[in-house]
Amino acid sequence: MLKTEDWHDLLNSWLCPRANVEFLDHVLPELAKQLPDKFALALPEVLKIGN
């Protein structure tokens, strides 16, 4: 499972630049903090829909 620091790095160095998305300074750390729990909850549902 990705930790907050992993999410922050992934968002900052890969996802945001590739998607051409910029967040205000306070948003990215907060998003990275919430993603470990939210993503883990959402992924099983997303996988169900895809099958």
C-alpha cells in the first residue's frame, strides 16, 4: 500500500505534470494524506465495475 509520502511523490512528479494539473500549495499535501485510505476503499468498487 502506498503511504502519504509515496502519493505525494507520485502526484507531484508524475500524475500532475502528465495531466497538466496544478494544485495550490496546501492542496497537494492534503490530497496525498487522504489518498491512502480513499484509494484503498474505492479500488475494489472500480474493479467490479470494469468486469
